[in-house]
Amino acid sequence: MGGDTVTLLLQGIANVTPQSAIMIAVACVLMYLGIVKDYEPLLLVPIGAGCLLANLPLSPLVAEDGMLRVLYHAGITNELFPLLIFIGIGALTDFGPLLENPRMVLLGAAGQFGIFLTLLLALVLGFSREEAASIGIIGAIDGPTSIYVSGILAPHLLGPITVAAYSYMSLVPIILPPIMRALTTQSERRIRMPYSQRRISRRTRILFPIVVTVLVGTLVPFATPLIGMLMLGNLMKESGAVQRLTKASSEEIANIVTLFLGLAIGSTMVGAQFLKPSTLAILVLGILAFAVDAAAGLLFGKVLNVFSGGRFNPLIGAAGISAFPMAARVVHKVAQDEDYENFLLMHAMGANAAGQVASVVAGGVLLALMGAR
């Protein structure tokens, strides 16, 4: 009897594998980055915890009826969690700067170029069409969009793609400035753009999410779930008629769903599936997509500068990615490093808001190209 008890107690130790040990270390690193370095803690801490719990030997949490498995089926396989988060993002997003300067839409579109270039490169490296599209969307630097697209096209890559997307989001202040300085001259970075705020009527603010939903939903039907939820949150915010729903969507619901989403994503990071050469390739391709997106936005900003007669600061192009509002703040800081009295924040916020919409459209386009259902 005693021998059987000892055997049962030692089962866990006997089932520890090198892969699970490495993934437990990875989980600790993710939690360290979130807690100590403050890199996207709302996602990296739950993802790290889910990864830790999933890689413990014989963990009941990842059994068919275990909590982590239930969360995965309840909100990832049916795309519920990322869509609920998009409602919260919409409730927190101010599209006013974009409405005041609509030409920033062009920068948002330019900021998605790296997605499609990376898709082609991933195909060359041997990834399938669906896998390549899921890897390319990392370049949007938009976690929920990456989760939504990869969850449909390549769910087996969900773990590394999500980790890459949120890790690079948290590293925007580190990755973006060197690219900005490399592709612009000091004189370009010092271009001042006075901000003359135009009053945007309440009617316009309310009509904007409705019109965008109709246009995008008609032109890119696969983007309807993403753009619809994003604009629903924004409509609730701008209408002012449902403040309790707006608050719940942007706070309580978003926080709960973020926790569940992180745990479910972390549970997919099991050693045997995660520790593959393809994971390293995904991380490298993801940062390449990010860099190319930023570069494309900057280069297009230089084109706008030429057409404006030297009055447009190309740095604003770097805000065309979807890391809202972090990218806009980084653009503003880099400009102020060159000229403390140069205030680009509101211009950059317009480009950043455009990038948020453009990344959703890009996700829908990828789903359409891949023939998703």
C-alpha cells in the first residue's frame, strides 16, 4: 500500500520532460516581463500563468473538461474573446483626431504593407498559405486582430503568434525609434505642424462608426465581426446614451475577458507543440513585419512631405501601425527629442486611429484571400 502511494506521488516528477521544464521557464520570463518590466502586464501575466499551468506534469487544467480547455473552447475557437475585447477598444478610442485630418487614413493604409510582404516571405520559407497569413498579421501590432485571424486560419500557431504580437506591442517604445531615426533626417524630424483643432460635431462622431461599419462590412465582409465590434464600442462612447454599457465594456468586461483570453492562449503553449524551429521563424518574421510596416508608413510620410512643400513631418507615418495610442506617443517623444516645442501628438493620434481601422480591414482581406468561412 505504501509503495503504491509513493508511486502515485512520484508520477508528477516522472512525467516532467525537458520541453515542459523549458516552457515553465518561458512562462516565468513572460510573467517577469509583465510584472517587473511592465510590458503589457494585462496580457503577459495571464498568458504566462496559463503557460505555467498547462506545462505542469499531468495538469488536470488542460484535460478535456479542465478549466483552461473549457476557456479555450468557450472563447477562442469561436472568436468570442477577441471580439468582446474589440468592443472595449472601441469604447476607449477617440477618432476625433482622424476626423479632423482625414488624410491620415493614407498613413494607416501604408502602415499595413509589411503584413503582405511578410506573408510572401513566409510562403517562400515553406509555411502554408493559412500559416503565412496568420504570421503576416503580427505586423499589424494588434493583439486581438492577430488572435482572431490566426484562430480561424492556423489555430495550431495561436500561441507563438499571440506571444509575438503582444510582446512587440509592449516593445514599441524600444523598436520604433531606431527605425524612425534611420529613415528620416534631423531636419525632417524638426518640422513643426501647428495643430488647429476643428470642432467635430456630435452628429459626425455618432455617424462615423455607423458609416465605417456599413462601408467596410460591404466592401470586406470578412472584416465585419472585427470592425462591427470596434465601431459598436465607439458608437456607445460617442452617443453618450449608454454610459453604463460603455464603462462595463471598457473596464469590467474587458478586464475579465482579457484574463480569460490570456489563460486560454497560455494553455496552448505546451512544450511539444511550442518548441519547434517554426516558433523561432514566427518570432523573426513577426518583428520583420512590424519593422516593414513602420518603414512603409515613414516613407509614405516622406512622400506627403514632398507634396506639402516640406510642411509635413514624416515621423507621423510611423504612427500608422495599430498599437494605439502607444505608437502616437512614441512619435511625439522622438519629435520632442529633436525640438522640445514640437507637438505632434494629435497629428500622430489621427494616423494611429487610422491604423487601428486599417489593421482590422487588413485582417478581413487576409481572411477573404485565404477563403476562410
